[in-house]
Amino acid sequence: MASSEWRMVSGERARGRRRRIPSAIHHLLLTFAIAVFIVPGSALNAHAQVRIAKIAAHPALWTVHSKTATVYLLGSIHLLPANVDWHTPEIDRAMDSASTFMFEAPLDAAGKAQVAEFVRTHGAMPAGTTLRSILPPKVRADYERALAAAHLVPEQLDGERPWLAAIVLDVAYLQHMHYVVSDGVDQQVYGYAVAHKKAVQTFETPAQQLSLFMPKDEKLEIAEFDANLKDFEAEESIIGAMIDAWGAGDAKSVGRLVNKSLDAEPGARKILIDDRNRNWIKILDDVLAKPGVTFVTVGTGHLVGPGGVPALLRKKGYKVEGP
């Protein structure tokens, strides 16, 4: 893409023409492999966690029954404070009983390699162009404030396209606020599955996930980046409230918070939540048709509300225990 193709467009022009992903739910959609690869290592490691007293969480667990199979559904928070202990006897028994574990996308070395390839192909600015050079002055000022809040320097992101820089900023900022990628639920569950030599399957590829964040219309990419920068520092309070509700097992409150973030972006809800949930139901139909016990860990936003996976499975006639 030549640098001349970049257009500085306003937020008004962007409205109604495509979906914007609210920055407050970026962390709900990123798997561990994606977050680890795209965020500079210095940002991930710069803020060592002080291990303080554990906080017990009791997240909701759904159990789905067919005539031949059982599927457990656990909602993940992909980045968590290091002192949150979400293991409950019910969850531990479900994990122990499962022979297969399913995640949104691969969390292994092969998955990280796929992320790396996607970023190399789709995440770089054109040669001779930097991120700062394409930003209008007001957007550049917001960008510099976000960099400072995330404890990053411009040179770390100068070669990245706006869609990728937005993700890096969000995750690095949360890391600085003591939300830890390696302590995310899916990474811990994946570690258990590998340690116990369980079968591992996924719903999507890294390319499918990252494509959700990359605008197809490059002319609107700066406008989306600008909009994300404006609500950048507000996301900590939203995420904190979401983790509190998740830890209390309050699926209805989690749903309200997710909906609040997406109410102004119905296009985002369709692409990020609804369409993917319907695709996952097709896969789970096959899983539930075969004998076995499967433990599914996906972003908690996919499991709540009338369009959530448990609700869709109930509509199909499966017995679903849980909220």
C-alpha cells in the first residue's frame, strides 16, 4: 500500500460505514498467543507483579448435555490481575473430567508463528512511512498521551499500521495497570491441558481473529484509531467492573457491560460476537454428537446474553445448566 493511499478522514465520515471495536473490549477478544506476539517484550515484562494476597473469584460455568456428550463452557478474561484465583471445586472437577479442551485460537508455538506471519503481511506501514507521519495534529496529540500512559515510546510503534498499534497500546496499558497476559484464564487452562496431555482443539485461526481488527477500508483506519484513542484511558474502569462481575459469577452484569460497550456499534457486535457465536455453534453440534467430555474456554463476552453460546445451545434443544 503506497503512502499516498492513506487519507486523514474524520470520525463523522466513518460513522455508519463500518464497525469500530471499542478499546474496552479489545482484551476480551485477544488470545494469549496474539497478545504476547504483538506487544513489545519490554512492555510485557517491564512491570513485575507484586504477589499479594489471592482474591477468590467464582466465575460462572455452564454444562451442556447431549445424549452422548458433555461440554463445559468457561468464560475467559484474557488478561487478569496476578492475584486472582478463579479455580473453584466445580471448575477443577470439570477440567479433570475432560478429555478434550477447546479454545478460540491456537495458543501453542505454531499459533504464535501464524500470528507473526499475519503481522508481517498486514501490520506494517509502507516503506518510508511512519505511523506518526500519517496522523493529523490532534490525533497525534492523543496518540502521544496514549503512548505515555502505556509506557511506550514512539519508535516502538512507528512501523505499525494503526489497527495493530491500537491493540499494542491497549494491551501494554493494561499490563502497566497490572493486568497480566500470562495470568489470563485461557493461558492457565491451556497450561493444564498440555501438562495433563489432553487433546486440544480450536474454533478459529489467528488470521481469522486478527482480521476482525483490521479495517478492510484503509481510508477509515485512522478514524478508527482516533476514536479508540479518545476512550483509551477510560477502559481500565470498564474492565475492572467486568472482572468484578465475572469473578462474582454474575453473567447478567457481564452481559450488560459488554452490551454497553457495543450498543453504539451494532456492526461490531455482529462481526465480533454474533457471527462468530453462530459459527461456533455449528462446531459444537459436531462435538456434542460424539461421545466424550470437552472443556471449552472462550472470551466471556461470547457466553452471556440472548446471543451467547449457552442461549443459542438452549434454543437448539440442548440441556444447558448454568446462568
